[in-house]
Amino acid sequence: MPPAVSRRIQAAGGIVWRRAANGLELAVVHRPRYDDWSLPKGKAEPGEHPVQTALREVAEETGQRTLVGRPLGASGYDVLVDGALTGKTVRWYAMAVVGDGPSTGDDVDDVRWVAPAAAKDLLTAGRDVDVVARFLTGPPDPELALLVRHAKAGHAGDVPARHDDLRPLVPDGEAQSRALAPVLAAFAPSRVLAAPVRRCEQTVAPLAALLQLAVESEPVLGEAHHARHPDVARTWVPAAAGRPSVVLCSQGGLIPDVVRALDPGQPDPAVRKASVWVLAFTRGRLLSADLLPAC
């Protein structure tokens, strides 16, 4: 009998890309321990979000500073750890090069920049080839809208109904907003917009401070506007998306309607507090809709 499968290993990595004179190039790394060619990736550190893991591991293995783009799904497979069969999940992201430096890890001894077709031929594992194929289903840098639900706030009964928009975040919600800031910042948003609701504005305030941006008030993102004009946000969100990304903080009464309208394949989209949907568009058409792991 095979050994029992233990708790899954969590990892993350990226399709690291740049534009060169001859077109698009992807980074492929050689790992001497396995004598294979792989996409850059690595295991998460305790408490680390997959987006942060991908940034750190890509920098260590390739020496590249990158910004995160659209999610590219996950690979799941088993590895042997101390003789035990252990499940491993690797979450993938498109990652654009914005600068370089020395690699600091010791798991890689060579980095090659190759065209996508050559990358498919060079990569050892078929699951890595599948990630490249997913990356090639759209442009490398689509317009992104990061649709954020506000973090945990006080109960509705804590204030009169007419003042519901003034409910603030509770301490747990403030902690969620602080944890969200570096994860959202990895997508290099050019704008931060929020419904004119205190808990929405507070949720993205740490991000705006980190990026030295203002939080822009946008009524279309509010439940009150959505209740009166239910079709507006469904067209407004694709138009608001941008490069590298735009952050839009809204409420639980709007987000599932928008995600379902844009992606009918999401019949019951999750909208937990402080959740983030990454919506990727090309020429106004939805390319992908992905829910980030919770912070």
C-alpha cells in the first residue's frame, strides 16, 4: 500500500514574462536537485499569502522584480516528503517584469528567457506546460478590476438604519484591511475606488496609504445605487478596469450580481468579508474571474 497522504504543501509561482525585440519571452528555471526545467515557484512561509509567496519565490529564483497580473489557476500533485506521500498545491499568476537584480536562492542554477512555444518544449512537467497554455489564452497584460468586499464591520443594529453607511470596521476588520494592503499592492493598482460607505473606505485606506493614492468615492459601487439601477454596475465595472489594475471596494449586495452577470459560470460567487475577485478583461470582454485565497 502507498504511504498515507499528509497535510498539503502550499506553494505559489508565476509565468514571468517580458517583451523583447523578438516578441514575448518567458522565464524558465533549471533545478539541479531534480535536473529539470520548471516555472519559478516555491513553498509558502507561515502566514504568507500566495500572492506574496509568488513574488518572493520569483525574486529568489530569477532575480526579477515583478508585478502580479491575472491568476492562472492551481496545480495539484503529490510529492514524497521524508518517505511519505504529500499533496502539494501550487497557485499560479501572470507576473510582468519591472526590474532585475541578483537571484538569492540556491535551488536554481540557470534561468533561460525563451519564446512561449520554446518554453512548452523545454519544460519538464506537463502541468507546467498547461499553465503556459492558460497564460496564452489572452493578452499578457489584460485590464484588471480587483473587486473587494469590505472587511468585517459592526452589526447593522449598532446604528440607526438611516445611518448604516457610517458603520465602521471592527478590530478584526481593521486587521483584515491591513493584511489586504500588501496583497492588493502587488497588482500595482493605479486607482483605488470605494462605495461612499465608511466600512468600504476604511477597508482600502491602508492600501491607498501604502501606494500614496487617494481613495476615490464612487456611488455606483454602493448597494443603494445598485438597488435603484441594478444594471449599471455590470457595465461600469468592465469600463473601470485598467492596467496594471484598479481596486474597487463594494458591498455584498452588489458583488455577486456583477460577477454572475459577467461570468454565468459562477452561479453562486463567494462574497465573504474582505474577499477579492480578480476580473480580467480584454477589449471589454471578460477573460477570467478568479477569487483570491483569503488573507
